[in-house]
Amino acid sequence: MATTTAIKITGEQLKALGWSHVNDYMVRDLNRTLEKYSINTPARIRHYLSQTAHESGLGKWTKELANGKIYEHRKDLGNIHPGDGPKFKGAGYIQLTGRKNYQQFANEMGDPRIMEGVDYVSKTYPWASAGFWWKINGMNKACDNGESVEQITVRVNGGKNGLQDRWEQYGRVTKVLV
């Protein structure tokens, strides 16, 4: 069992990591997410912050840049209605995607407005949606099992896209948060 610690991330630390648009709300949301989803060991936090850093361009993007049409009619994502692909494209600092995942997230948060789609989730829950994705994909266990940045990247990305940057982000997080 991994040892847990009450690690709180500060705005200064996020800025030192290179994150943009850092404000009090963002920092509170991050710390609530870390607590809610038990991202509370050094390994879990390092992987979570390095992966979200890469996926979001250090906070520049809270939603997928592509239009989402590639997800249209993807039954595995629960996209069964016309327009579901763009409406439920990736949102948050890790791209939560698909009607099914949005519905599960809405249930988790007790917020039916999540089903309004990507714009609402990307503005309201960038950290929490990433934390929810982290939870449903068993990422804490992967971290506890000692998976490498490369192994975590494959889980998050489905491949090794941006692997060098993810390693660099991991190194930065390790130095800043010690």
C-alpha cells in the first residue's frame, strides 16, 4: 500500500512548473481534485501533473482542439445521437471524451449541467474531469505499481505521443515538488 501524504500544490509551484492562467480557483480546484481522487502520493502527483501538463499545454487548452467529428457515432463512447462527437469531445486537462464518460462524470459530481458538453466541462471542471478520468482508468494503482512515464503515457495517450515532453514535465514536477 502506498504511503499517503497531505500534499497541497500552491499557485507558485504551478507557475514554477510553467502552467499558464494560474489563479486561486484553479489552485483550489486542483487541490480538491487531488484529495477527491486520492492523488496523494509523490508518484501519483508527479505522474498526474506531468501528464496533465502535456495534455493541456501547461493549462493553455481545456478542451480538445479538433472538432470532435471523429467521435461521431462511436458507440464505445456512448455517442449515439447526431452531434454527440463534437458535443462530447475531449474536455479538461486530460481529455475526458464521450457521452458515456460525461454521464458518469455528471453522476459522480451530481451536476447534470455536465451533459451540456465540452464547453461547460472545460470551463467548470478542467482538473476534476481529469481526476475522474484518472480514477476510472485505474491510474493510482498504475503509479503505485511503479509504472514508468512511458507506461503511464501509453495509458493516457494510447501511444507514445509527446513522450519526451512528458519525461521533461515529470522531471520538472520532481524538482519543484521534491
